[in-house]
Amino acid sequence: MIVQSVCFAPSAEELSRPKCPRCGGILLVAENSRFSAEGRIDHAWACDDCGNEFATSVRLWVR
């Protein structure tokens, strides 16, 4: 899982659309997203080019 922090991201580029770890294709829309009570937004992705599935997580705040 790829984890990013909104509070400590050095640049907006680091919070941009993810690239597929297998083929490098840029993904536009997550297959599924959910907010957790721990302050994270988790996204499930599926690459349109190669079919690879992976997850990312964005940390909204640090406790």
C-alpha cells in the first residue's frame, strides 16, 4: 500500500494521480474509496492498461 500524508507533503505533485506500479500508466479514478476514523482516505485502484490492482492511503492528519 502506498501511504501519503496531506499534512507533510512537500509539494502538490506528490498528491497527484497515482501511476500503476506495474506498467506506469496514470490512473484517473479510484475503483473504491473509503474514509476511516483514524484520519485516512483509502483508495482501491485498477489499471485500465494492464489490469493491475493496488491500494493507496492518504493520511489527513497526524495524531
